[in-house]
Amino acid sequence: MYLDYYKLRENPFNVTSDPSFLYMSRRHKEAFTHLLYGIRERKGFIEITGEIGTGKTTLCRALLNQLDQHTKAAFIFNSDLSQIQLLQTIADDLGIQIERKTKIGLFNGLNSYLIEQLRKGNNVVLILDEAQNLKARTLEQMRMLSNLETEKEKLFQIILVGQPELRDKLNSPGLKQLRQRIGIRYHILPLEKDDIAGYIYHRLYVAGSDGSVKFTEEAVERIYEYSGGVPRLINIVSDKALLLGFVLEAFIISADIVEKSIHEVEGRIMV
């Protein structure tokens, strides 16, 4: 609605996981480096956690865009799958044709595929998003998949991405063997206060802004106070602020506009 007014090509504050809008804060750079290192060094299991809305899925999408032609990847979003459904989904995502759709048939088909990829000099990566929802039995099956290895290296790099509850689940006694196999761990924290303005203007720039729309320092401060540095909350309130700015015909987004936007987001009525 406000795109033409602010001369934007697209909505700068959508809450979708679009990697082109990824703002590489210090913490996101660290997480990205951990992911690349774990994949390239064939560390087997990699664990990435963070609160809701901290950009985990966006980071993983950006990672997929950075992988070279010798890295084959599967990205599984639906964590509410049975063991056999998960194996089938992994096979489908990797383009593996398996005739016997039994658990043993799928497992053997994946094993053959991984060995073939190693022979070709390729690496294979599996990203499991929202992994905190995976059942313990399914996580244990992932450990069995990680057993597919040569004497020197892992055939399969498995990235478990989830909310902090994932760490709690992996700390359960029944998953001790899996926990011991996790070679890389990183927890993504919210953006720091000094990142907020950079984050907002980065997204505006990607969306096509010519720099005419500005957020005052006080407005940025209020967005940080409300969001706690969580990107998704920054997006929600900034989107509302631009809409209200459009209604008020304002190119300067003030703290007052942000405050009113926060009240709208929270469903409160300002008198």
C-alpha cells in the first residue's frame, strides 16, 4: 500500500525468510561461519539454535545459495513427520529414486547415494528446520544416518536448526549418543542495539529505497526497546510504522509514529 509513496520495489519488512534481505550482523556472520566450517570439514552433526524470529531459517536459505556445485543439499521444513516419511522426504529432496519405500529400502537407498556422491567428490548436507519438534525416536534415526561414514570422514552432514527447546531435548538421557556426535554448536542471539538502524536501512535499501525515508534515532531506540533485537518483531513494527507514515504523508518516521504502531501491533487503543 505504501510502496509507491516511498518508491519501493517490494515490501522491505515482510516476515518471510528471504535470503536477499538477510542482514549479516556479527552474530549472524559467526553462525554462518560455523555452518560453512561444519559442512566443509565434514563434522557430521551441526546444531544451530535461536529464539523465534532471530533469522535461523533465513540464514539457512542464504547458506544454500552459497554452497558450491560439489555440495548436494536437502532442506526439510516439516518436522512433524514419521521416521519413514522423513526418509522419503530426504530422498525426494535429493532427487533419489528408490523403488522399495520401506524403512530398510529407503535407508539402503540413501546409503548407496551417499557412497556414490563421495566417489564423485561431492558432499551431502541435510538441514532439518524446527528440529525441536522432532520426536526422540526420529532424532535417533538421524544418528543412525550419521553412522554412514568412511574411516576418515562423514558421508552426511546433518544440520539441526531449532528453538532453544532443541538443546533441552538433546540433553535428555535417551539422546546421549546423538549429543556426543554434535561437532558444531551455535546459538543465535537477537540483534544488538547498535545493529537496529543498520538492519532497518539494509532492508529498505534492498527493497529499492532511495534514502528519502528516515527513522529518527528516537524511533530506532523505541523499536529496539519493543523488539529486544528480534528481527521478526523489528519487521512487524517497522512495517506498521511505514504504513502509518504513509497515512500521515511523512517521510520521517518519528518515535511517536513508532509508538502508535506498537500500540496497533499489540491491539491497544491510543486515546
